[in-house]
Amino acid sequence: MGLVEHLWDSWLLWSLALLDIVVRLWLMCRVIMRRVSVPVSLAWLILLVFLPFVSEFFYLLFGEKRLGARKALKVNAAGRIQSRLAMAQWGARVGATFEKNPTHAAIANLCSAVGSFPPVGGNVVELMDDASQVLARITADIARARRHCHLLYYIWQSSGGSVMVSEALIAAAKRGVKCRVLVDAVGSQSFLRSEMYRSLVEGGVRVVVALPVNALRMLLARIDLRNHRKITVIDGGIAYCGSQNMADESFRAKRSKRLGPWIDTTARLEGPGVHALQTIFLRDWGYDSDEEMGDLAEYFPHCPMVPEGSVVQVVPSGPGVAAPHAIHQVLLAMLHAAHEEIIMTTPYFVPDEAMMAALINAALRGVRVTLVVPDKLDAMLVAAASRSHFEELLEVGVTIMQHEEGLLHAKTATIDRSLCLVTSANIDIRSFWLNFEASMVVYDKDVTGMMRMLQTKYISESKQLFLDEWRKRPVWMRFADNVAQLWGPLL
């Protein structure tokens, strides 16, 4: 009997080992056949070779951008009616603005191709970097709303300045305004367990969770695909877009006192360009809500054009859309199009090879490139991976400023003082390839000048890194940063 049990145990062990090898070989073939970057492919291949049994589990969870069959179908089909309605409103307002600026025309053509939205003129754009001011303006706009309020946020703070926004939504719902709130399941998990969430639901506000995480979804879809957008649309004529979550500057202050206040940049938009952000919200709402929206025309009212108003172009990106890597391609195009100056701010800087090459190329051809990042971050591994790129950039003349007056969370870019970008996306692999993001390009010297003033303020609050001093860092620190860089493709 002992011999039989021994043979059975040996057969079972060898069977499991053989199954593990077969599964890993199959997954390695999938990695090779997928059209992804070489660093990402190599990272997964190394993991699959040297980590038996466990590596398959990690790959099935995080290796591919699976939304799930049902959701993928909704993602591919949703938004067509909304887009047609928006295009009908825009009509002939697009395309003629760039006759005298071929650089802007080329970037706009790319944005249209990868993001599906054309550039739209006649808008009023206001930039803000005071979190409390942004929440106060959103509250005031909600108080004046007559038809609908649509809010989509990765994080919804359950205290602080977001309280007045929630109260304004409840008051609006009581007077008959349709109020819809879409929050990410991971980013807003604390909010979803809070009294504020219950108050909103009981007050008549429809709250839906984006990309829910549960055991069943783990089997059908990749659970770390997140909706990272920050959008507010009110009555189809006013919108907010940028890096600020539904939170004030005290966000995470208790956990990260050393970081200081969070600093974001948000754009308030009035005009026909709002319809693109409305379309994004309705698409995302359709992914995670079963609500029948009925006649969509009411969400796309006629928005009068402002004479000499700004030309804006909204660029969505994320898994399942026509061009999931849209923001990556747009940023690369902007960097390669620069002739004189590039200023970029980002909290999380873990670029891929193409982004590094674009920054280095710009600096080598004489463009003044300035990168503004936080001095301290709330993610140690990301901070280390970010630092690993600094020496290579400093060597070619890129100016790197480390902001010291809080956690600079603003995600912006200005190019040649003539166009600017405000976005929810970081310069990292997650924002480029995994998250649902919303970005807005503004082709306007005046607005770009305002954005550049904000960037200049951040620079004045920063310390500059110098190559000689940077090279004097301890060897162990440089080694640790370079080790962190190896995880860049998987961060």
C-alpha cells in the first residue's frame, strides 16, 4: 500500500510539474505573439521562466488588458450615437482654424485619428490650480444646473471639500435635476463605504461603480484596469477636466504629512468642446450602468461659439477604445513637433523607451526641455524608478526641477508657448497602456500663456538638479534606483 501511495504521489507531482511547464510555455508563446513593447515582453518572459507555478497566476491577473467579453462588446459598440450627436452640433466649426499653422494641423489630425474627436473652436477655457477653488466652482455650477449633472472621478474623498459638492448634488436632485456620479471601484473604495455615499444615494443621486472588483471578475477580466478620469459635465455646456480628483488639497494629509498639500491643474470649459467630454462620460456610464438613457439629444444642447474663443480637442484613451494608446501617441507627437520649448509637469515619471527618446531628441536639437516633478512622492518604488532616468536626461541638457512645496500632482505640458495639454494621465506605463484617461489639447497662445504661468510658479517653488551633484549620489542609491527601473514596464 505504501508503494502504491508513493507511486501515486510521484505521478501527481510530475503531472503538476508537466502541466506547469506546458502552461508557462503556452503563456510565453502568447507573450511573444502579442504586439507589445519589447521591455514588457522581456519582463514577462523572465518572470515565466524563473518563477514556476506563481508566474501563471500573475500573468492571468495582470498580463493582458482583458475587460471581459460582455464589457468589451459594450466598449466597442457604445458611444456611436453620442458621437454622431456631438458631430452634428460641431458641424463645420472644425478644421479651418489651422490653415496658417501646419504644426497644429498635424497634431490635430493625429488627435482626431487616435481619439476620434475633432478640434473645436469658440470655447472659453479657464485654468485653476487651487483645489478648494475648483470644488467651489463646481458646487456653484451644480447649484445653477437645470437638467443634469454628470461627474466621473477616480477618487472621491469622503470628507473635506467634496462634502459641499455632494450636498449640492443632493439639493439639485431634489429639484429634479438628473444627477449621475461614476466612481472607480478601487480609487474610491473608502468613499463607497462612507456615510457620504449613503447620503447621495438616499438623496436621489445615481451613483455607479466603475470596473468593480470581485472574485468572478478576476476570472473574466483584468482587475487592475482602472478608470482614472476626472470629469464633470453640467447641462452639456460646462465641463471640468484635469488631474484633480473629487478631493481638496488635504487629500491623504493624515497618511502623508511630509508630502504637503496636493497641487493639481484643472481646466474649466464652456462651449461646444464640452460635448466631447459629455460623450466620454456617457460611454463610461454605459459600460457600468444598465440605465436606459432614452433620447440623448438633451445631453448635447446647442452651445454658442465665443468669437475668438479657444480651439480645444479632447483625447480619450484606455483599453477597449479604438486607439487605447492615444495619449502616448499624442504626447510623442507634441514632443517631436517642438522647436523652441517644452515644459512638462507630472507626479509619476516612469517613461518608456519612446518617451525617453523623444525627450532626448528634443534636447539634442536645441529645444529647451524642462521637467518638473515632486521632490517627494507617495510611492517609493515609482519615485526610485523615476530617479533612474534623471542622469540620462541631465546629460543631454534637460532641466529637471524637483518641486518642494507639496505633492505636485498636476499633469500638464506646454509646447513653444502656442499649445498646451492638461490631462489625467501620468508619464508612466499604467497611464499609457492600462488606465482610462481623459486629456485636452488647447491650441491657443493665451491659454498656453496662462498654463505656462502656472508651470513657472511650480518651477519657482522647486530646486534644480545638476549633473555633477547628481552623479555624486551614493552607489547603493543609484543601484536601488536602477533595480526599481527594471520594474518600470510592470508598474
